[in-house]
Amino acid sequence: MRWLRGVLRLREEQRFAWQCILAVQRRLALTMWRAWQSAAPHEAPQQPAHIFGLTFGELLTADLSPALARLATARMRERERLLAAWKRAPNAHFPTFLRGNKPLVETHTGDTWQGRPVSPGVAQGRVRIVRTQQDLVRVQPGEVVVAPTADPGWAPMFEQIAALVTEHGSLLSHAAVLAREYGVPTVMGVHGIVEQVADGDMVLVDAYEGNIVRLKSA
């Protein structure tokens, strides 16, 4: 157990080191964009964020040409288009997960939902809808996060939330493993719940049986 605790800490520390490296790369890319703008303002991408449409290898090895600027802008516009499409219909962009040999179907009756319990426990709290990583800044301690899916990069959030409910995921998904490590009651595979609850709803999450009950609407 002592060895395992040490290894788990190291895993989070390497993630921290990786994020520090990405932060340095981000600052370097923005510095290169400013230099590009200064040297050839009509050839460089017009928006700073468009520099992230290039890989780090392209930034370091290729000539900063108008063609490269057009490529960066095109990639970022495509990203913006896909993100906007996902926000309009987030459920349409995930494959239908299976329970055994049967498609996942809606299990919503009144103010009760049914899903897969993946991290045991019972918790109660107010709903916080998280559709993208930008929504994470709105999460408050003791809230129940409801999301289409969860990312392992959300690990710091697990320290403060009361429970997690997602539309997709399973017992062996990375977020489910994190939830068990942090002791967060979690139910996954709750079809359509993101559109059926609202921020501020009071819910009870029973992650032994896989039930979510709305106690009070916002």
C-alpha cells in the first residue's frame, strides 16, 4: 500500500510536469506569432489563437510563409466549426454505447434516471452542467457535476465535487477509475440527462444502484 500511494502521487506529478511543458510551448508559440506579425503583418495569421493551428514541429522547422498562415487559420476555423456543432447537439457526436448486447436506451421516468454505477457511494447536491472544459471554472465545492463525458484531465475537480453523472462511459473508463481513487460517487451511461436537468437542481445520486433522483428543481 505504501508503494502504491507513492506511485499514484508520481502519476499526478508527471501530469503536472507535462502541463508545465505545454505552458512553455504556448508562450513560445505566441512569441513566435508576435515576431511573425512584426516582420510580415500581412502574411501572418491575424488572430493570435490561430498560431495553435500549427503543430510545434511545423513552427520549428517550416518557413513562416503565407501558405502556412492560411493552413493555421483553416485548421482553427474548422475546430471552431466542429465545436459549435457539438455545442448545438452534444449527444449526436458520441457513439451509442452498449450494455451487454443491447443499445443504451433512455432510462428516464419523471424525476428519476438510471445508469451504470461505477464508483460507489451516495451523495446529494446541486447540479452543475459541464459541457466543455471552460465550464469547469463554474464548479463549486459540493456540487454534482453532470456532463456528456468526463476527461481524466479534470482530476483537480474530483477533490471538491459531491458526485459525478455522465451520459457516456463505463466501469473501465479513465474517469471512472479516477472517481474510485478519489472516492466520488459516480454513475455513467445516463442517456440524455444533460438536457433533462438544469444548473441548480437538487439531486440525490445513489452510486450503489445507479439511480439519480431530482429532489427539487432550480
